[in-house]
Amino acid sequence: WRCACQWYESPGAWGSAAWGEAPWGGDETDPVYDRLLTIFDAEDAVHVAHAAHSKCDYFLTLDQKTILNRIEINREQVRELCGAMRFVSPEQLVKELGLSS
């Protein structure tokens, strides 16, 4: 399985710009990212878009307020954009994978 973990990148780090926002990207933007911006802050939307495009099974985050809570409110829209990717906290992931003792 594939798992994306939310992390914070420093400005200018490879992969930190959304599609089309870097000088070499032109004026074309990623439609998934654009739609995710209606749900998430820009910083979160770019991470979720990268994970969705990578076809991750899980998106691991500690961010209850701006990611996990928003998933609950926008479940259908997120499912349409991200497919079956599961958004989980570390505790939920351990439980789902049967790793707890």
C-alpha cells in the first residue's frame, strides 16, 4: 500500500509548487488541485493533490482541524477527487492495519 504523510516543505523546495505555479509550468493548473482548494487551505490542498495523483491508499496526518474535520464535512466531494484514499491519523492507521498489540 502507499501512504502519503503530510509534511511541511520550505519555500522553493522541489515539489512544493502546485502544477502551473512554477515558472516552467505555464498558466495551466491542475483541476484536482483547483477543486481541492474549495475544501482545504492551499498548503493542504497541494499535499492532498499530490497524494491523490500518486494513487495513495492512505493520507496520514495529525491535522484534525483543517484536514480530517473537513473530510467529514465534504466526504462525497473528496471521494470524487481522491478516490478510495483514506484520510487517517497515526492511531487510525495502526488500528486499520492491525499493527496494535
